[in-house]
Amino acid sequence: MFEQFQARAQAVSAEVHRFAGAGPALDFVVHTLLAEGVAPEPGRRAVWCPGPILGPPEPERLARELPGLTFEVTRAAAAESKVGVSELDWAIADTGTLAQDATDPRRRLPSMLTETHLAVFRTASLVPDLATLLARVDPRRMRYLTCITGPSRTADIERVLTIGVHGPRRLLVVAVDA
Amino acid sequence: MADRTGFHEHIAEALQNPNLAGALGRFSEAYAISRAKAYEGIDFEKLRDQIVEAKGNAAGKLDVLAGRFEAEATRAGARVFRAGSPEEARDYILRLCRDRGVKRVVKSKSMATEEIHLNQALEKEGMRVKETDLGEWIIQLAGQRPSHMVMPAIHMTKEEVAAIFSKEVKERLAADIPRLVAVARQELREEFLQADLGISGANLAVAETGSLVILTNEGNARLVTTLPRIHVAVVGVEKLVERMADVVPVVRALPRSATSQLLTSYLSVLTGPAPGPEGEQKELHVVLLDNRRTAMGADPRFAQALRCIRCASCLNVCPVFRLVGGHVFGDVYTGGIGAILTAWFDALEASEHIQGLCIQCGNCTQVCPARIDIPEMVVELRRRLAKEQGQPLLQKGIFRIVNDRRLFHSMLRAASLAQKPFARDGMIRHLPFFLSGLAEFRSLPAIARRPFRDRFREIEQPRGLSEKVAFYAGCLVDFAYPGTGEAVVKVLNRAGIEVVFPEAQTCCGAPARYAGSFAVAAQNARDNVAALEGAGASAVVSACPTCTVALTREMAETLEAEGEHEWAVRARKLGEKVVDFSTLVKRLVDQGRLRLVPGEGLPAVTYHDSCHLKRTLRAEKPPRQLLQAVGHEVKEMFESDMCCGMGGSYSLKFPEISKPILTRKLESIRKTGCGTVALDCPGCAMQIQGGLHKAGDAVQVRHLAEIVAERLA
């Protein structure tokens, strides 16, 4: 299922990275934030909505390494950020999609206003298709179910595919096995 | 709506716009390929079954589902307003804006808000309204209306967009698409952050959970539904489905059919208001818009249109849309489906000119994920329009003649004499005076000096043949291509079949029916049923697919629509015996009753599928198999099943559209390098042969019957 997910996600311009555990995945996220040039100035910051997969990050260590990073996801912080990090609850193999209970807007914002989105999910949460997911979740217990398939895109001018309109230009998918 | 002359001027403008023809033409060609790729590994017919079931079931009980949705969404904390009319919907939203002190509005794409002309109403109240879908924003800045339901700005070039954006940002921008997209991101970002109200549509609304399902690629709908403190979703009630599971087939089809994607970048399911970004409680209002949809659902002829998922694939494959675009072909909703929706959501009369553009080729019926038969509904619109407004005088006169077989046939005979000064080699290149338009872009076949009905009497058929088949000639074979009729007789005789020709047969009624003149078509149907059912024949064969379709099903439908049930029963019974030439002959070959002798070293030929043979009778294989059986290689042309532009009387009504459709067809034929184009339809033959003749092209047009008749054992 992972191979199909990876192929489909890559086909829509997502970058897929897989790690055996949370440790190396966390290192990759931090490394990417550094590589993206995250800094404490508007337009270069990063917002990170912590979750159970990468565990509670060590704010002090990360604050030292990445002074532009905040774990307080607010609308203002997200609007000034270049990079967003969030965890997603499920992945759909046959479309290369990530899905999330985004009722809490702090889980949603890192994937909305930023230019780069680091999307972390557990490989074990893969389901074969949307039908399986919709049968599993109860929308009545979830105000906002969000599904993400590749970066933001448009073909509204002369049908030329252009990546990154209102949402992220770059989607890095971080799959964690354990 | 413009008058008739005004409408033709609109068409002329669109046809002369090189951007439009280029962009739409290239798109529709690329679409066919990318759509097929997106559907790889999917059983399209099965998926259609699921959509027809889910959406069809919902269309039958919109009121019940709207009630259920209201209860569930309200339970989840949303406020639901059921608007009967556009005014009610607008008033509700305007009142809400006043109460909440709304100053700035951002919108994601919503056809329903365009239908109720919401932007104008909000702006009139002094609000700042910004469309945020890139295409819609371009259109808004340009002060235009969308020309396509999925790609609103497809008619514009990047240069035009650059000029519009330059004006907006007061900076000279190059026509560089990524740069233009970046400008939109930057300009609209502040709008999202400052807006008090976000307005969206929805692709689906789920009754059992009170959820809205929204698909977008740009990510603007997520911002519209998240950042402002109030979210209003304007949703046509036809977006309702009963269960969450019903969402699945629609979501499988919509991105594939609309943009050839497996899934859009974003799919959101909203159930009640979620908290806002600062943890505050947001407001969610759902305006369920009826605007005659429930009435449409109760109309057995039109309920199917409510299954539409707005993928616009019907526009993308339409030979007329790709020439003239949605500013001519449509109103708020564009293309053939747009004509139907306009007739209901606006008024029957508002669809008068738009629906006339449908050439009845049926391309759309093949790709519609909801299996909607647009051409059939267009004919029904024409029937109702003709009933309400009557027929145009000239048309009335023509049909009165067609209605009287003897008069009609004697006039055709007289015309055969009158045309003499203009005919050469059996073709007419120019016609005088008001008839000149008919032969402007294609020559016309001269009316035969002696029609088939006269020549038939002189054919000596072998005696003692055991089976009898009735030949239905149709007007074109009878009066323009009698040779085709003679070939049919020769082939069937060789298979041991005697051909009878009931002389009282008349026009099949298709021209009258497609023009909405059901009373005339019904008279034709009664005459034909009476003439053919008494022929004592095991089958009725026609060498014209349009006539075959008329005889197999449309006569019965016409008679039923005219309330003549008993005649309809007789027509249906007769219809079961009707078969097209190629299908019958292939059957005879398979049964060993007819042997064909393949010719040695015959040149390759190309084959043109007629709309009715391919899409209504689904007989694309028999003619190709017969061509191969007589020794021809079939070299396929590009878009072999694309309409030739004839469409019966369509080419007389819209010669300016018929001509460029024909031009494309001739190009496709020439590109094969074949010296012969084979076909099964005398109407297509008239159009294609006429075009080739006018251009002085040597490519031959031949009916299958003539080709087969030369290769009999």
C-alpha cells in the first residue's frame, strides 16, 4: 500500500520521505526547517502544531536551533510563516492523499498559509481508498475533515499547471513507521 | 436575451476570436487523452451506475433530504436557510451582513452564487467582494462572466491576464504565468486575512450527517471557510445526497472528468461550524437554494439533469462549444447542460437561442459521469418552446409540405428540374439568391433526376426468394443518393432476400422532431408505421442511421409524447424489426448467408462514424469489419466519431458553425492520406462530399452499401 501511496503522491508533485522511527523523522523535519532558511522575521518563520507521532518536541533545544519557529499556532503566526509542520491522522493509498481531523484550526493552519508544508503521518494509518476512510470516520464527531493531495495548484491561465496558488508550493510528506 | 440577428452576431464574434478557437480547440483535443488516462483501471459504466443511483435517488426526494440536512446541520450548530428563490437567498445573506456589520467578503468558487447574482447585490450594499479562485478573480477584474464552468477564464490569454493584473497592482507585469499566479497569491492573501465573511459553494451536501463536501485545487476554499469569522455556504439542493457513502462515487468521478485528476489537491468535509483560528466559535450558515429544482425533479423529462455534478465534461467534448465557447453557448451555466439549467433556473424563453446550438451529436452522453442525456432534453425544450411560441413561419411552411408526402415528393421532383442550370456532375456549387447560403461552404448533391422510388420498380430481383425485407430509403437516399438504395437491394438479393419498397413511406420525422415540431413528426410516424407494418417483411432495413434511430425508437417516443398511445405501441413493435444496413449485412455474413470476396491490393480507406450509428445504435464495429472483409485496410482518422457538422437542418440554421466543424473533419480525412472515406450515413455523405467537392478535393466519399455491393461472391 505504501508503494502505491508514494507513487500517487509523487505523481502530484509531493516529496515523500519514509523513516523507521520518530527520531530520524524529527531530525529530518528540523533539518528541513533549517534548509528552508527559517528565521525570526515575517515571511520566514515556521509554525508547528505538535502531535503524538513526533511526540512533544523539546521547545528549548529547537528554539535555540530555530529562533523563527513557534509551537503556538495562531492566525498571525501562520500568516507570517514560510513553513508549517503538522501531523495527519490517515493516508489514502490510491490517490496519494493525507487526511486529518482538522476540527482544531491549529492542526489546519500550518498547511494553509505557508509556502512549504511538512506533513507527518504514521505509515500504519494508510487506508486503501477514500471509501474506507469515510466509512471509518464519523463526520458528526468531526467539524472539519481535511484531505490533502499534493501542493496547491491551478491551471486557470491558459491551462498551464502552476504549483502554489493560495496554499503551499511544496509538500513534504514524512512517513513514520513506528 | 439578444434577438435572432443579435445571436448570430455573437456567434460571428466568437468564431472570429482566434484565442477562443485556439484555446478551446487545443483543450478539447488534449482533454480526450488526459481524461482517458485519469480513468485508467476504473470501470466507468459501473461508476456511472453508482452515481446515477446516488444522485438519482436524491433527485427524487430533494424535499425530504433538505429537511434531513437541515435537522442534522442544525444539530451540529449550523444555521440552515431554505431559499425558494434567488431573492430569498440574497435577502437572507444581505440581512446577515447588515446584522453582523460585514464589510469585506471573500468568496471561493460557487455557481449557485452566480445564479443568484450575489456579488452585485453585496456590492450594491457597499461591501468589498473578492473572488479568490484564480479564474474567477480574473473574470471579476475583467468585468466578464465565466465562459466555462470549471475553467472560467479559459477564453483569455496570459497577455490579457497580465494586462488586467497590471492595472490592478499598478505595475507593468510580464505575461509570465508563474509570476501572475504569485501576484494573485500576494494580492488576495490580505483579503483572506481581513475579510469578515467567507462565502463558498459545495460540491455535495450529505443529508444524514448535515455535512458539506468541498473540492478545490488552489486551497482558497479552505481559507474562505477558515479565516473569516462567518462562513456562508450557498448550495443548490441538487447537491444533496442521502448518505456519506454516496459521496464516494461522485468524488471518484468529478476530478477525473473535470480536470483529469485522480483527486483535487484539497477535499474538505465540514459538519457544523468549527472553531475559528483564535479558538473563537465561528458562525456557519447554509443557504439551501431551490429555485425550481424541486419542480425540475418532479418533471419526468428533466429530473435527470439534477444528477449533474458540474464536471463540465459535456462542454469539453462538444463540437459546438469548442468553437464558440460559453459566452455564446450558455448563460451562468454553460454548454448543453447550461441550456437545460437556464431553461429552469431562469426561464424557458431564456434558453431559446442557447439550446438551438446543440447539434444532437451525442458526444456528451458518452462522457457524462451521471449518464445524463442532454440532447434528449434539448429536444424536449424545443418541443415545449414550439408549443408555447409556435414555429417560425418559414419552418412551419417547410414542415407543412413535409407533412404531406405527395406534395413533398412532387416538389422534390420539380426541384430536380429547377436545379438543372446549377448542377454539374451531380453536384451543385452555387445557388441563386436567398438559397446561396446553403451552398456557400459545401456543394450540394443535385436532386436525382429520378428518385429511388421510381428506379426501384425497374430493378429485376431474382424470383423465388424465401425472405422478405422492407427497405426504408429516407429522403436523402430516395431523392439524392438513389444509387445507395440500388446497392442495398443488390446486396440483400445476393443473400437470398427479396426487397420490398412500401411506396407510402415518407420522411422519418427526425428533422421535425429535432426542431420541436412533434405534431409533424407524429404525422410522419403514423404514415411510416402504416406503410411499413403491412409490408409482410421480416425486417426493415435503412441505409441512413438517423432514419434507423427514428424508426427504432423516436417514432414511438414522439407518438407517446403526443398522447397517441396505440400508435406508439405499433411504432414500438415495428421498431423492433428495424436495423441499419451494416449491422444487418455483418449478421448475414456471420450466418453464412452472404459471402464477400476480398479484393486484391485494395487501397486503405478511412471511416467516418456517423453520430447516430456510433452513439445511439452503438454500431461502430460492423462497418469496419465489413471494410476489412472486402479487402480494405481501415486507416483511422483523428476523432473519427466527431460530428461532421451536418446535423440535418442544423447546417441550414447555423452554417457559420457547421462550416468550421466540417473543415476540421476534412482536415482529419486528408491527414490519413486515403483516397476514400467510407461512411454509413447519407447526411454525412452530403456534408463531407459537399465540402470536398467545393474545395476541389479528389477524395471519394462512399457509402458502405456501394463498397460492399462491388465485392459480392
